[in-house]
Amino acid sequence: GAAVIPAIIGNSNQSMQVSHAMAARRINVQPIVHPAVEENAARLRFFISATHTEEEIRQAVDVLSEELEKVGSVF
């Protein structure tokens, strides 16, 4: 099975920037931005499955935190 885990960023530009930065670091996360969602609900959508290791998930969280800091987002 898989789970969809959203990270609400609340800003379409920042969501796009972080998604691209994470892709450059080999982490696949999809941005969901306005008009698909309201601007204040812009988000990143992670798809997590049983094949992901705890280490991979922790790394993704750490990279997300670093990239959010770079774009000045408070998450």
C-alpha cells in the first residue's frame, strides 16, 4: 500500500521551488498549487510506501526542512 502525505506550504511559488530543489537532491515530491488548491493551501504531496526505509523517510524530512529554510518558509 501507499500513503499520501501532504506538507502544507501555503505558497505556490515556495512549493514549486522546494519541489524542484528536492528533485535535484533525488527526492520525488509533487507540488500541488493554485488553482488546484487555494493559494494558502499550496502543498507538497509525498507518496510513501512500505518499500521506503526509515532512513529514506528521515532523510526526506531533513531535506524538506533544509529547503524550506532556504526559501524562507515557516513550516
